Amino acid sequence: MSRLIIISNRVSAPKDSHSGAQGGLAVALAAALRENGGIWFGWSGEVTENFTGDINFQRRAGVTAATIDLEQQDVEEYYNGYANRTLWPLFHYRIDLAEYERGFAGGYVRVNDRFADTVRPLIEPDDVVWIQDYHMFPLGQALRDRGCKNRIGFFLHIPWPPRRLLGTLPEASDLVRTMFAYDVVGFHTEEWLESFRDFAIKDLGAEEGEGNTLKLGDHTLEAIAAPIGIDCKEFIEGANSPAARLAFRQMRDSAVGRDMIVGVDRLDYSKGLEERFRGYERFLERHPEERKEIFMLQIAPPSRAGVESYQKIRTTLEGLAGHINGAYADVDWVPIRYVNQGYPRDQLAGIYRAARIGLVTPLRDGMNLVAKEYVAAQDPENPGVLILSHFAGAAAQLREGAVLINPYSAEEMSDAIVQALRMERQERIDRWRVMMDNVEKEDVIWWRKRFTNALIGKALETAEAAE
């Protein structure tokens, strides 16, 4: 059986229970490693004065992690720079925020080369390599350049932009060309997959082959859509835990009979938080009769504090929350509870269940697992309503049950809140059941198997043919 070598920017060490803030991706990758054996390799998150390539090995909950430290310049150019000030905004359609600096691009290539130099000796001939996300587009080619002939797969967890937008990146053609070093490339939706194929064919001259394959010169890759899910069984168990029940009671007690809208998002401009606040303000303005009957809880943990655009959005949201509360609050009611901290997943499950409305309204998102967690946390006999952006990857799977909106339209958001508040119980149950069926069926294990079957399955066929 082939070992699995997973490579990602950061290594999320497995936790022994569902009480931590471990995400669905970490759960899926750890399960794959326990099933196949292997190593999870990546950056430690720590900074060293001089890069040495020394590897720190740790084993926890059946998973072996291997991490390295980077220099401060590496972090600034590779992570804060090219990954998060160039690629992230561009791939989320925000070319107005993308910064194209040669130093960033050079640091990005340098760090991927350092990853390749360090991990290459750990890869055995029969291993299968699975690389994660936009931090490491060129890593597959770097490994090929170092003689790695193994099966290598790549999965992108953010959107892939349309051809014309991607073309604004000076290194776009070189970046996409390096992806043909992979055997399998995965995306969350057919839309992102088609955008990738469009650029590869029209700008690089790639040719479509049988099935899902693309060929460029002597290189052929298989490109598939595989929407990630949550660990549904584990999340439901967490939703019924003592911590979740306590969080549910606390939220219900603090609501004092009012309905709650909940939003849970990392503090990021792609999440549409400013537009969400303005849509909620429009609702309060247009429906004064509802004002003291509802409140919104927005949980928004800070992220990437070293990037200026993230500092600006935090300032903007704090100002908006203060403005809305100042304009509409009364001595016994505040319309927005705005919280800049994260909570463990079992507590979040209790908060989700207490909310009449889940508001998931990104301007552009690869998937957005909060939408699926909200659905999984609901009481089957009295579920809440999911209001979901058309532009979240999750909309492709949950469109039949969610109330879909354009997050740029304050009026659509206001109307959707009214619709959700007035929705009859049976319609809420029917909508929830359709969404829950998908969340249960296409969970994180389904996602992982869909991708690894394409990647590892071909490796097994090759091994059998060699015998």
C-alpha cells in the first residue's frame, strides 16, 4: 500500500476530541494519513534567523507531522506577500487589492524550492504526494525537477478566477504551466474547474483528452471537481455535547425571546462582512416593527494582522457596528453583537442551533464550510434558515434548500431576512432536509476518497501493471 505524503503551508496537528477548533480539512487529511500511513509536511509557523532545513518530527493521534522553520524574509515575501497580497485577492476577484511585486514572486518561488529540497528526501519511490492550496502551486514542478517520479496531486481550496482576471497576474502562464507537473488537480466546483480549463486551453494551448484530462506538451493531468464537506457525524456528536448544550442555553437566555441571526467568518474582505452589515441595516431601516424582535451575532476572529487590507476591514467593521448600534439600539436592545474572537467547534454548534437564521454571504468563496456546519447543527424538528450567497462554493450543493442572495444587494439581503423570519415551520423542515441529505452524503470523507481514489487508484494500477 502506498504511503501518503501530504504537504500544506501549515500542519494542523490532530486533536484527540471535537472540542478544539480543528477544521474539516484537518480532520480529513489526518484520517487519510491514518488510513494510508505517511507524513504531513509543512511550515511550523515559526521564524528562524537562518534557514537550515532542519525537520521537526512529531507524532500525535496516529499522524506523523514534519515541520520546518522559515526566515522572516520568507514569511514576508512568500506568505504575507505573494500568497496573501497577490494570489488571495486576485483569486477572489479583487484585482483592486492585488499587489504585483517581483520580490513577492521571487520569495514565493524560493520558499517552494526550499520545501522541495527539504521534503524530497522523505519521499519513497512508492509514495503518493498530495499538495494543498495556493501557497504551493509550483511545488509539484519543483519536486519533478529534483527527480520525483511519484504520483503527485494538487487541490485548490479557494476559487479559480476567470481567464481574463487571471491574465492580470504577470506570472499567470508560468504558474499554470507548472500545474501540468501534477497528475491530478482538484477544485471545489465545476465553475472553478472550467475557468482553469479555459485558461489552459486558450492561453497555453493545452488540448482536451479523454475523460477529464488535459494535455500540454508531454504532460497530461486529470482535472476534477470535488466539493469538500464537513465531518458530519463528528459535528453532530459535537452539537449534542455538554459544551454545545450549554452554549445553546446561554444564547437562548441572552436572547430574551428574540430571534438571532448568526454569522461566523474569519475577518477577511472576501467574506462580505461590510455588505452584510449594510444589508442588515437596510432590514432595520425598512422593518421597524421587527427591530426589537431580532439581533445579529457576528463572530469574526482576526486574521493576517500583518496585511494592511485586513487592518482596514477591521476598522471599517468596528465603525459600521458602532454606527448601526448607535442609530437603532435602545436601553434594552442592541441590534449587533460584534465579537472579534474564535470559539471551539462544539460551542459554535450550540450557537448555530440557537440561531433562527444563518447568514453566510461571502462575495466569493471556494466553499464555505460554515454553511454546512450551520445545517448540521440544526434541530430537525425546528430548524433555522440558511441565507447563502450565490458566490459561495457551497451554493452549488445547497441551492435547493437555502435562500440564495446576491450579497452585493442590501435590498436582497433585507428581503431574505424577512422571508426567513416569516417562513413556516414545515417549509423550514423541508428545506433543511434537502440540505442535510447533501451534507451527510457528500461529507469530508466522501471528498477525500473522491480525490485520493483518482490519485492513489492510478498509482495502484501502475504498480500492478509493473508486476
